[in-house]
Amino acid sequence: MKLTKSVLLTALLLMNGTAFAYSPEELAKECHKPKFTDFTLSEYKMPEQHQVAPEAEFSFKVPAWTNKDTIKLTVKNQAIPFKVESNSSFHKVTSKIPAEFTGKFFRLNASAKVIDGVCHEETGWLLKVEDKAPAEAAPVAVETAPAPAPAITETAPAIAPATSAEANPAPAPTEASPAPAK
């Protein structure tokens, strides 16, 4: 009886297993989100606090299955112009930081959809742009005092001993103390 029940249960589970498998339509709907890689600028992170140059050029890559017409770059909800170079492996997106963000913090946002339009991905990088370098002023003439001459120091001449006995005198004899009485 137990053997019959276990065989029947096993047969039921094997027949029911195909109901849990993915259908080809479901496999086609699987999402492959685009990944943003190889960003060329340094993000602003504590404690390093990296800053980027004003109007610096940057680039990043997204996979070839990304629809290049859906790529968007924004800073504070303002679109930024960019250029896309494509090959069989990836799309390389290049752009430049707008001049109006010099000396400011901002988040550069990027988004894209895959070719079938089902999946999309968004990412961003926190950046700090350096202040512009101050304009170079006319050089100021600065007079320097002449360097002082080195001081002359005199040293006494060393006198060499004439004999080896004079160089190494014998130790002075010490008196022996009497032994205590018992």
C-alpha cells in the first residue's frame, strides 16, 4: 500500500512539473537591463572629494542590445547633448559638462531602454566641478635680501700623543679594603 502511494505521488509530481516550466513567450519577456560601464570621470565621494575640471569631456558605455535612440543624459532635469558611437559590442556615449555647472555639485543622470522596449535602466553619478582658476595677475616684483655669508668658526688643533703610553694611560691603583672581621 505504501509502495503504491509513493509511486502514485511520484507520477503526479512528474506530470505536474511541466506546468511550472517557463513557456517560450515568458523566456522572450525576460528582462536584460542595460548596464552603464566605464564612466571616465571621478565621482564625488567622501573622504576623497574628487573634483572634475570645468567643461570636462566624459564617456561611458552601454551594451549593444540597448536602443541608442532611447539614451538620455540630464542634469537637474535639463537635457545634455551627447554623441553615440556604436559597434557590435557596445554603444559609447560621449559628452561634455556644461559651463554653467562650474564650481557646483550636480548629479549626472543617464537612462536607456533595450531594443525590445520592455526593460529600461537609470543610473547617475554625483560630480563636483572645480571653480575656474583665477585670472593670472601681472607679476609682482619682489626684492629679496642677499643671503648671509656663512660664519667662520675656529677650532683648536688636535694634539697627537707622542707615545702609546701617553695615549693609553694605565689605570690608577686602588687600595684594597680590609676584609671584615668575624
